[in-house]
Amino acid sequence: MLMFLLLAIWELIVRMGWVPSFIIPAPTAIVSSLVQHRRLLLTIHLPATFMEVLVGFGLSIVTGIMLATGMHMNRSIEKALYPFIVISQTIPLIALSPVFILWFGYTLWSKVAVVFLIAFFPIVVSTYDGLRQGDPEQRELLLTMGANKWDIFCKLQVPLALPSFFSGLKMSVVYCVVGATIGEWLGGSKGLGYFSRRMSSNMNTDAMFAAIVLLSLLGIVLFVLIAWLEKRFCLRRHRHGGKRNVG
């Protein structure tokens, strides 16, 4: 209800001329532009951005889990890698994007590199923090039952780390959309970020906002999907835990 009210106020403000339409178009104008450019947006630019997000997010998950596990298992790896992981987030992406274009050209991988750099950090930090949350009492219990370090990791630390891991995934998947947009803005030939930049240069505000709406919807859908997976995994873990306690 609140969303519809805000959209109605937005439409009224633009139609009354209080804000020029070339600065902020009316919602109806954005919808009209979405319909007008639906073929370009839905068959060319949206799939290109989605592919960049999907590949970058997948690489971020694999790398993030490996780095977090390595730092958790080995103190020397943590001391060696953690500072570099933090430093990687202090470098502006605007400065690195031309470097990635120089390395990979105007290909998928130059955008994937931007997505990966912005997305892997939340996964590494959240997974690493989650793995450190093991219950000392449960750890001692497993040790008395003859469990080794790997048993403790798989049966205690990984299940306890799942909530933190999924929190990192939800942040990361939204950052992936941002990273893909930045990469397309600075060096792309297709994608929603490229389309919005081209429309901005042509002063076509309606079409630019149409691309922004699709980027926002893409981020929301991916976030909701990760949240759904989190509920499924955590619910299954609680059910299995309950059955073990009953047994």
C-alpha cells in the first residue's frame, strides 16, 4: 500500500511540473519505456548482465569458501591473506575497471572481474566469522567421543556457520548487480549498465530509468532467492538436529 502511495505522489509531482521530467520521469513514462524497449532490454541487455552476475557470484562463492576455510584451519594463512583481502576493498573500482579492460578486453571477463572483486569480500568475512562461532562445550563433547579436527569442522562448525554464510551471500548477490553495472558503464557493449549509460548520453531519461528498474528487480529477485535457500537449508538442519536429539 505504501509503495502505491509513493508511486502516486511521484506521478503527481512530475505531472504537476514541480520536477522536470528530464530529471525524474513519471512512473507511467518509465513503464511505457520498458514496453517500448522490451526486446532490447529483455533479450539482449538483461541476459548479458545476468550472466556477468551469475559467473562473478559463482566464482565469489567458491573463492570465498576456500579462503575462509583456509584461514580458519591455518593461522599462518589467516595472517598472510587477511590483510590483502581487506586491502582489496580499499581500492576504488572506478580505478580498477580500466585495468581489467586492459587485461581482458571488452569481454565478459572484464565485467566478471569487477563483480568478483566487489562480491567475494562479504562471503569470506561472514563465512570466516561463522566458522569461529563453534560452541566450546560441543567441541569438547565431540573430542571425548573420538572426533578428529575434520569431524568437528563438518559436524559442528559448518552447520553453525550457515546463518553467517547466507548473510554474506545475501549481501554479496546485491553487490554483484552493482559491480556488473559499474563494469558495463566503464567498458561494455551490452548489458543494462551499458544501456543506461547510452540512454543517459542521449538524454533519454525514461529509458535510463527503465534499465535502472530492471537492475533493481534483478537484485531483489536474487536476494529473495538466496533468502529462500537459507530458509530451506536452515530448516532442514533444524529438523535433522531435532531427530538426532530425539534419538
